[in-house]
Amino acid sequence: MDWIAAQLGHENVKLWLSAGWTFYVVVVGVWILLQRSQPIATLSWLLSMAALPVVGLVVYYYFGPQRMKRQRIKRLRSRKRSRVRSSMQKLRERIPAQQERLRQVARLVGMTSDFPVSTATSMQLLVGGAATFDAIADAVNAARHHVHLEYYIYEPDQTGTALRDLLIEKAKAGVQVRLLIDALGSKKLGRTFLKPLQQAGAEVLRFHDSKIGRRLRPVVNFRTHRKILICDGKVGFTGGVNVTDEENERIRADAYHDVHIRVEGSVVSWLQTVFLEDWAYTLGKDPYKLPETLDDLLPDCEDGSIPMQVVTSGPDDQLDAIYRAYLAAINAAQQRIWLTTPYFVPTEGALTALTNAALRGVDVRILVPKKSDSVFVTAAARSYFDELIRCGVHIYEYDASMLHSKTLVVDDNMAMVGTANFDYRSFFLNYEVCVIGYGPELNQALDRQFLADLAQASAVLYRSEKGLRRRLFGSIARLTSPLL
């Protein structure tokens, strides 16, 4: 300010600049406070705006929290509610009366995400990209009516090209192919790569195009992190595996370690509902106006014996359904909580829930990568380790490759798998989807995989971080974790 005043030669410039800065802080502060975000996130943004008046405002404009407004298509959600009663009966049959807390979790998920308990006739856990892509190829080959895909990352590499070429074959054979890709996550997917697919009759949309000028306020910070594939409305896939060589161990020896899930049965209708709502939102049209009837897109599926429930969340979700589902499951645990996540940056509420569980005697184990693909996120995660370990939580670092699985095992009758990381971004910013299984099927499959992964991990021992540089870097990363 002194330099500016001297250059301008006006004695009162400093006063005017101070007044302008104060006015700016007040106006921007009110703007940020009205967003009603998490207190720590709000405080982080306020400090950033005050310290960086111009740069901070631009960053907040592009990346700051905002609530998206999307209308749920209630007609779509109501079509399959006829099976809800039978699904709840199967849940009661599979979960003993003394485990009423799990039925309460199911009710909470239904109330927050508006997806009721459903069922699956079959469930298969797919470990690794190779197994996942094989199963996807089989399902796509068998499709006769439509193939719907939604991915955060779809790369134009060997894996992406193989799937694209298969989709081209199906489109030429008369199968309706719809591909929804995140504009930022799949930014390498250009027109040249997509042109043959579109020429074959497939439809391709980009979720939240990040180009400047597309919206009054950019939504570059709000991505669809979902990975969904639906074939004929009867076979569904979701999990952590993106379409990229980086997650295909047949192509890369250092491929990410991940899991996916394949399901059949009435639960697929709810995954289809998630896709159709995302497609309609991106297209700007009601899915009732699609060429097909909803009887084609949401066919009647056999009601299976495996109770399952879809849960979604995003910036359009005022109740933060996945975050609440995680907390409810952790608080309901009596024997064990086994959590696998590539990005561990818990909120204060999540941290308290985990430490409370360990302190009351629950076997709490957290498996994270030894070195993630983000140095900043790794540092933020490790800043929580000592506090967790002091409370009895067991932490392990997977060092065979980059761990990318997102799973939760609770006691013997509940488990979760999907796209959501255990961090602020997945809980409150990204569009995510998970599947919860009630009963032993998914629980036992993830139990076995967790123990197999532990064999390639090392336990983290209690240790205070040494060295001012490392401690400071970890503290800064933790402070800014809501912005990661």
C-alpha cells in the first residue's frame, strides 16, 4: 500500500485502499457465510479471501462451495417402489432382531438419498482392472437393447480404445449406447477419438463442461466421480475402476489396485435411475422424452435374496447422504470397522466417530496407500495418524501399488463399495454413488479382500513426526484439507 500511495502521490490512497479492502472482506465474507458450508471449510475460504483479495476471489469464484440445484425425477423413482415392501421383508429375514441398528442405517439411507432397500439376485466382487474390464466386455457383448456408461476418467489409451471399439460394434448392431463422461476427468477424450463412436449412432455427453463462458458461475469444482455401467437395465456395475490403462494390470505392472462390483436384480433399476437423472441433467431434458419407453430402460427384474441399497450424494444433496451413511455405519458397529480408502482426509465428525468406535472396543482398521498420487493428500492423511493410533485405531499402508479401492466392512452383516473416498471432496463436492450390502455376501467378499490386501501392507506405528519442515507441511495440508 505504501508503494502504491507513493507512486500515485496521494496521501489518502492508503486510507481508500484500507477501506476498499475492508469492504471487500465484508462483502465476500457474507457471500461465503451464506453458503453455509462446513465451519472449517468456511474459515479456510475466509482466510484465503482476506489474504489474497484478487487471486482469492477468482479462485473462490471457480472452485468455492456452492449448492447445485437439480430436480429429482420423482416419477422415475416411483416406478420401482412396488418392490420395496418385499425388499424390506428380506432385510428383516437376513438381519436378526438384535441388529435393529442396521435396519436403522437402511432407513437413514432411504430418507437421505431417496433410494429404498432393494435386492440382488447375484453379486460379484471384481478385483483389479483386468477382471473388471473382462466382466464389462462380457456384459456389453451380451447387451441387446442398450448400454449406458458414466465415468469420471475415460482415457483414449489401449483400454479405452478397446471398450470404444466394442461399443461401436454394439451401436452398429442397433444397441443404443449412451456415454456420459466428466468433462474434466476425461479431458483427453477428444473429438477424433469419439467421432467413430458417434458416427455409429452412440450418444456422448460431457458432464459440467469446464469451458469458460458455459455458465454464469463455473462448476469446474463439481465433478461426476461416478462409475456406472448398465446393460439392458438388468446388469449393473459400479466401484472405483475408471477406464484407463492406469488401472489395467495387464498393460501396466504398476496399475492401481482397485475393486468393482457386478450386480443383477432389482437393485440395477436404482443404478439405472442414477444414470438417467445424470443424463437428463446434462442433456437438459426429461428422460421421459427419450425415444425408448421406461419399460425398456427399467425392465422388471427378479427380486433376489441379497438385500442391497444404492446411496448417492453430491452438491445437489442437502443431506449429504453418503457422509451420513458412513457415520451411521461406523456408529452402528459393535465388532469391527474395516475401511479402505485411497484418500483419507476425515472431517471432525468422521474422525470422532472412528476414534469413539475404537475406544469402545471395536476393531477399527484403516487401509490407505503408502504413497498416493497426491503428495499433499498423503501429508494431510498422515497428520491424523497419531491421534487415531492413540485411540486404538490400527492403520496400515498398502505398498504394492497405488491403492484405489473404496470399501467398508462393518461387523458381519453390512458392507459398502463404490466411488466415494473418505474425504471432504467425496462427501460434499463430487457426485458419488455407492452400494450397501446387508447380509454376508458382500461383507464376506470384502472381508477376504481386505485381509489379502493387508498381507501387502505394513502397520503404521505411533510416532510423532520429526523435523519442522515435515510437521509444518503436514499441518498446512491438514488445514487446507477441505479445499483438496
